[in-house]
Amino acid sequence: MPRHETYADGYLSSPQSPSVFSTAKYAKPDWPNAIQHPLFYIGVYAGIGLVNVLVGISATIAQYTGALRASRVFFRYVSNHFYFDTPDLEQATLDECGTSYVPVS
């Protein structure tokens, strides 16, 4: 049974095979200590929150402007394609079939 060792980075390593996830290949970022520099992490958290707010506001603006444009386009389409002249009720008379029409003068 192979013997495994656990290193500080949390990866298991076997003496027969080198670790695929060796941290020697990749440079670790030099993050400041959270106890000594808490404002750095608060700033990162605030930055993520700010980006979230900006994306939310942008999405809301896009939805409202898109809905407004769609309603205007739809109204223009309906107005141009389904507009029927309705007779003026004061000038309308009934013909033999009982439908109203406006006499042409």
C-alpha cells in the first residue's frame, strides 16, 4: 500500500508518482494577511458588490428601454395595418342593411 503525505497546500502526494497539481509550477498570489489588513478584503467585497449593483442597474435599464421600444413598434404596426376609419356618429346614417356609413358630399 503506497504511503501518502499531506502537504500544507492540501494536496496528497505519493512517493511513486509526483503530484499533478504541484504548486511549484504555478505562482501563488501574495495576498495580504486578513488579520493585519482587513480593509483589503472589505474593499474586494465592496468592489464585487458594486459590480453586482452596476450589472443589475444596467439589466433593468435594458429591460425598460427594450419594453418601451417594443411597445412603440407594436403600436406603430397596429396603427398602420389595422386602422379603420370609423364614421363620425353625428354624420353617420344607416343604409338598407342597417350598417352605418358617412355620406360623401
